[in-house]
Amino acid sequence: MADKVPCPICGAASDGGYHIGDSTVFKCPQCDGYRLAGTVITLFEKGTLRKPDPKAFLNLVRRKRGNAREYPVIIPADLGG
């Protein structure tokens, strides 16, 4: 079983942390399953992009995913960046 990684949005212990292309997969108990574009992670680290409210982020993830099986890729534009 993989180690838990902190969700970049809410900090909860999440599964994932592995890369698919330029995105990183997170399966968070609070934020659902999503992929964060590498650009978003960099902007968070630099403090250029503010982290969204976890509830608003969950709604964004669910809206972007719709009925798809794959986790949605969250890009800076989704977060107002």
C-alpha cells in the first residue's frame, strides 16, 4: 500500500502523489480524486496562487469530473490563476 501524502488543498492524509504526465494524482477523503497540474503545484509553492477553500475546490472537482471515470486535471485557470 502506498504511503499517505498530504492533500495540497486541505492537508488531509490522501492516497496518490504519483505523476501522470505533468500532473500529480491525489485521492483525498475530503476533496475527492483529482489531478493537479504541475504548474498549479509550482504556483502554490511560490505563493503566487492562493489555495482555494476546500469546499469550493470539492465542487470544482465534481463539476469538472461530471460522469467521467478519470480524475479531472485542475489547472491554474480553474483556480483563478
